[in-house]
Amino acid sequence: MTSSSSLYPCPFCGAYAYYIFYEKNDLYAVTCVDCSVMTNTCKTQNDAKNLWNKRVKMKDKNRGNNVKRPQHNNPPPFVDDFLR
């Protein structure tokens, strides 16, 4: 298994990312710990890592450690609330 430290920070909020394994289907994905953006599912963990890390390289590789995280006092409503 590949370490989560090999994943780039989230391209949207700069937070850390981690792997998700869907045991029922033997599929992998990568998601952000803060904003929950997620890759499509992949057959291998390495494919999920490559999909997550595939982007324009940042000038400052430590950006994720220095980004000020937004405070979520009121989480956004669920999608179902928009459909009512």
C-alpha cells in the first residue's frame, strides 16, 4: 500500500488527502480531509494516486502546510435541500 504522504495537497483548499478503499468492488479513490473533493474510483491504489496528483505542479510544494483553512461554522446544505 502506498503512503498517503505521497499524495499532493488538495488543489482546492490545500488540505491533506487520503485513500479510500471500496472493499465490495475492490476500487480505490483519493479524497480531501477538509473539502471532501474526490477522484473517480480506480482499479488500483497507484492509479488513484496518479489521478489525484495529475495537475500543474505548484511552485511551493509545502503549500498545503501553510494554507489557512476556512472555518465552517455553518456547513453547506445538502443537495436535497436545493431540490425542494
